[in-house]
Amino acid sequence: METAASFILILSVYFLGCLALVQGVVRPNRKLVLEANHKKAQWVTNYPKIISLSFGISLLTTLIAYYLFLS
């Protein structure tokens, strides 16, 4: 139980740090895209890309840290 709690705590700290770093490299942006046949508009963002990249990096670094310090 302690191992799982510490893993989640370290993962959340790494995620927030990686999120800040990735947002510095990949700028968040929003574009308003108009549909051709309709008069509707939709916002298109790159937020899922930023969040998934940050989570992947933080998960990888957390697993490396756990392997190094618990082995």
C-alpha cells in the first residue's frame, strides 16, 4: 500500500513538472475552424497532445526512478 501511494505521489509531482516543461516547448494554441457547408465553428486545440506527452514522460521517469531506488 505504501509503495502504491508513493508511486502515485511521485508520478503526480513528475507529471506537473513535465507539464510545465512541455508547455514551454510545445506552445498551447486554439484555432477556430469553420465548417464548409454549415455556419458552425469549432475550436481545435493541441491540449490532448501536450497532456499525453507529459504523462508519458512522467510515467517513464517514475518507472526508472522506482527501478533504480527500489532494486
